Amino acid sequence: MDIIRVEGGHHLEGSVSVSGAKNSALKLMAATLLAPGATTLTNVPNISDVHVMGKVLKGIGATIDVLDEHTLRIDTSSVDSWEAPYELVAKMRASTAVMGPLLGRFGKAKIAMPGGCNLGARKIDMHILGLEALGVEFDTEHGYIYADARAGLTGTNVTLEFASVGATENLIMASVRATGTTVIDNAAREPEIVDLASMLNEMGAKISGAGTPVVTIEGVPELHPVEHRVVGDRIEAGTFLVAGALMAGPAGVEVIGFNPMHLNMVIRKFEAMGISFERTADGLKVSRVERIEPIDIQTLPFPGFPTDMQPQAMTVSALADGNSIITENIFENRFMFASELVRMGADIHIESHHAMIHGVSGFSGAQVSSPDLRGGAALVIAGLTAEGITEVSAVHHIARGYERFVEKLSSLGAHVEHASVPDPDLD
């Protein structure tokens, strides 16, 4: 059984560069299906979710050449299948992103119900309702979604009940090949949406309004391959900024390779907790804070506080001088992380989608289990501040979204390592 072992109490200093955004790279890879030929993506994170998406694309006929550790050339010329394989899609919810491109290219798609982190119901009702408005007919049975648009995709007005990132992305990717104009109201505004629209426009699409609540797509008859650089990962950046806020030495910790504007709400909340940031040429430098102020946070779609930063924020607030409240509005199961942090000495009480946090003076090293991607990373960060040794298991979750996480922390001076221990379930 693989674990990450952390020896707490060591200061961090230096600079760390974040990888390309997981949540952007996966959708950009799916979008290559819309443009037969070879599209090159640079700044692609070398993480397990990207490897799974690569297998999904290969499974339907794409060819992928790894030009270097962070550059992929994806040739979709020979794609002749419209069925994404169950054994891969079931591992990762982002695989449903191939539905829009397959409908745009072939007019049909067969997709397994999504998997990924166990954060909640993961309903895709809004994907289906939005695509039905474009003329797609759906049938679901035996764990599969069957989508048929062979009669043609027709532009229309779609209003999303919730600003869903996945639904917005699938609608955009299907609409670029529809006849006429599609308007998506209450669209998601995340930076990854903007990155997707930018690449599609480079391919010849006509998309305006990405990053605002109203996105307009004028359908085009065809798209062409391009070379595109994946935007920097704001959530990875936020995770390292939290590590620096808790454990930075006198010189501070600089996090580079991302746009700080993508973390505006996170930075505002952390500054209210007493954390100081300095803008640098390619990122932010964070200084350690001795006294952490309590805070109230609620997760909301961008530009609100991102749910993917909620476990990291809980780690900081658990060490605050006072009581904090975190309200989770996106994923109902995201508080699974709290019970693991309690094992390290945190004082957290959960009521429905609210976490009441009474700050403690410090954490104690313990054996904990990563409940999901962001919760696992936050437990490692908590271990950096803890007295003694922390062992985090189920680290495959962390590998889904953080490239060389242990190595990057080590480069800053953390005492952290991958290790193997006997699996108690096998004894």
C-alpha cells in the first residue's frame, strides 16, 4: 500500500511552478475530436487523469504522441467510433466531456455513466436537458447514456438551472457544429471555460462571452487542428499557497506559472485570515502567518470561492484563533475530509452542508486516509504543520490531479516522501 509520509515542523522556502490545469487539459483533449487531424497541446499536466483521458481517446481511434513530458500531439483523423469505453469512463467523471464533441462530429454518442471522486450524486441532468434543446435524443440503460443527434444539431437558447462547468463545456462543444446560433444563459464562468473557448476559436469556432454568464456560439461547418497551451492550474497554485501560508520561512514561498486573477476570491478570503501575498512576475509570493484569523466561507461557482479549495481552507481555519464556518454549496460529500482532519486534532462539527470549526493550537501527526483528490492534498499540507509523523494513505486520489506533488514539496524543504507499507486488509 502506497502512502505519503510527512514529518511536520520544517519551514518551506523557494519557488515552485504549477503544472497545466487538470480541469482544462481534460476538456481540451476531448475537444480535439471536433477537428480531424493532429492538434498539439502544450503545458499538459503529467497526471493519472490525463492518462485516463488519453486511453479514452485511443479507445475510440485517436493516436497520441507524447512529444515531451508536457506536450501531446493528438491525431483524431482516424477516429471512427462514437462509443467511449466503460472501463475508462467509469473511472473519471470528466470523461463525459467527450459527449459534446462526439455529437458534434458524428451526431451520436454512447457514454458510460461518470466516475471519479466520491463527492456526491454527480447528476448530469443539465447536460442532457441542454443537449436535448439542441435536438439530441437520449436513452439511458444499463449504466450507459445513448445520445442521438443524427437528425442534426440546431442552435437554440439554453438556460442552465445551475452554472454547471461540465454542462457548459458539453453544450459549447456540441454547439460549435450546430446549425445556427446557440445562446447559453447562466453559463459557468471558470477560467477553464475561457481556455476551452479560446482553443475552439483558434480552431475556427465562433464563440463569444466565455467567462461571462451568457455565452453565444455561432455554428460552423468544420474546425481545424491547432497548437494550444493549457492554462496554469489555479487549484494547484492555491494548494501550494496554503502550504506557504502555514510553513513558509523568512524568505517566503513563491508560486509561479498561473494567473493570480483566477484566485481572486481565494486571495481575498485568505488575506482576511491574515495571510500576506506579494505579486511577482509570474505568480504570487506568500509569507507565513503566525496568527490566523477565523473566517466564514461559502463555496460557489466562479468567481466565488471554489469548492476545490475548500479542504485547504478548512485546514487553515482549523488552526485559526477563533471559530470559523465553511458552507459547502457544490458537493454534498466534500466534508468527508473533515473526519480525517479531526484525527489530527482538529475541532470540527458538521451540520448538513455547514462545517463549524473551532481553531486549535496545532495538529498531531496521525495515520489518515485521502478521501478524494483535494482532501488528500490538504491532509499532506496539514501534516507539514503537525507535530510528529503523518501518514496519508489512498494517495492514488492525489495523483489524479497533482503532478510530482511530493517532489515539489520536497524542493521547498518539506520532509515528505512516498513509501510503501503492508496493507492491513491483506494481513
